[in-house]
Amino acid sequence: MNYSRTDIPAPDPAVLRRNRRLSEEARKTRARSGHGPLRRLPRPVYGHIDSLSNTLIPRRHRHIWAQLSYATQGHLQVWTPYARFVALPQRAVWIPAGVLHRVQQSPHTVIRSLYLDADALGLDWLDCRVLAVSPLLHELIRHFSTLPIEYDLDGPDGRLAQVLADQLAVSPDAGLILPWPTDPRLQSVCQQLQRSPDNTPDLGSFSRRLGVSDKTLTRLFQQQTGLGFRLWRQRARLVHALPLLERGDRITDVALACGYDSLSSFIAAFRAHTGVTPRAFAAGAREDDAPLPD
């Protein structure tokens, strides 16, 4: 069975063509070089706890298979040339085959990621997305991290692979995504907003620096990121807040470090974008997941 998303806007055809091209390039590169300890997936779902899928690769890279990047503790971020995808607790990032990316994790993050043969499982998504992870999907991911690498395809574990695909197919999009522009002028603005989230220059300050009108810069933000200037800045500030909360900083200090003069405004914005309060996130990020069976 093939699963296609009908509840979200259709991906840009140019993005789909780029991902297909990158996927094919990744296949050819690996075929030529033989680089890497894993040249093919031994099973449609691959995620043993000691496997490459659960080893952080700090450099930019791509795979010839899809990846579900997930953390049972802490949070992680997937950076692509076009966006930052943030997976809070109970969230995972779907990374299609061929997409260049880099994964960043917080210090106490516990990764339980999967490599998946998207074609064999009928999952044809060609764009990155952040998915909500249900309790059942969480347990399925953990289960596959304990299985032998070459589990019985015709046995119960082989059938569970399709159950996992079914659960992924109905998982709603529920992520904190920070789109990244390609226009160099806008990139310089976004880089400054990221470097100094506690600084509060308005749109006009950037317009004057770039020598463009406010209307032009507003249009650029909308065209390049799909967000307005204020909303993009708000998301950037919230992304900046995550590691500060995880390490135990006071919420008031985090709010100030992210450019908020009002604690209540920070809490309201954080909850609107993540579904939890800063205090709940900080507490959940430090909770240990239940131990895996031996």
C-alpha cells in the first residue's frame, strides 16, 4: 500500500525534482566509492541499537534510504540547506533518501532512529517533515532497536514492519520548522537574528542596511520562507531557547536571552509552537526513557 499525504500542501515540484536527483546522485556515489559500512539495508526497517542508524554523524551527509530521526530523550535538530527541523519529545523527523542533512542533538539525547526502505514500505514522501510519535509508534521504534539485524521477514517482526509503516502514514505533522532562505540578502538577516536573538532590531533597520524598502524585504521573507518577518524571528528565538531550557537555565533568564521582555509572552509563544510550556519541556527533556530489555 502506498501512502501519500493529502492533509498538507503539495510539495514544490522543484523540491521533488531536486530530491530525486540527489537520491540518484547518492546512489551513484556510493556505488562508485563503496564508502561506508552499510551499502544496503538488510531489512525494510533497520534500527538496531548498535547500528549506524543510532550513531550520530556530525558532518553533512545523505543516505540512499529514508531515515526517521527520533530521540526518546532530549531533542534533536535536522539541518538541511532549506530548513531546520526540530524534533521535541514525541516528535520525529522524516528525511527522504538523497536529502543532504546534518543532525544536531542536545547533550543528553538518546537516539533511536531508523533507516527505512520507503519503496518497500509504500512511503513515498519526498520532503522532510516533523511527525508526531504516538505511544504505539514509540514502542515500535524501541522494539526495532532490540531486534537482530536480520530478523525474520515472514515472522511476527516482519509483519510489525508494516504496522510501523501504517503508524507512520497516519502520524500528523506536528513540528517546529525554521525555513532557511536562499537569497544572500535574506540569509544575512536570518544569520544575525540567530546569532543575537536577544537583540530586537525591527524590519526597517534591516531594510535600511540592505538598501531595500520594507515592502521588498517583507515580500522576500514571504517568498523565501513562507513566513513573515516577525513569525520567522519568533521561531528562531524559540529554537534558541531549547538547549537553554534543557540545561536547566531559569525560565525568566531564557526569556530574556531570547529577546522577550515579558515572561508570560515567552511562555505563550513557546506553548503555541510546541504544545507544552517551557517548564514542562525542561522537565520532559531530562527524563530518562524506560530501560531497554537485555
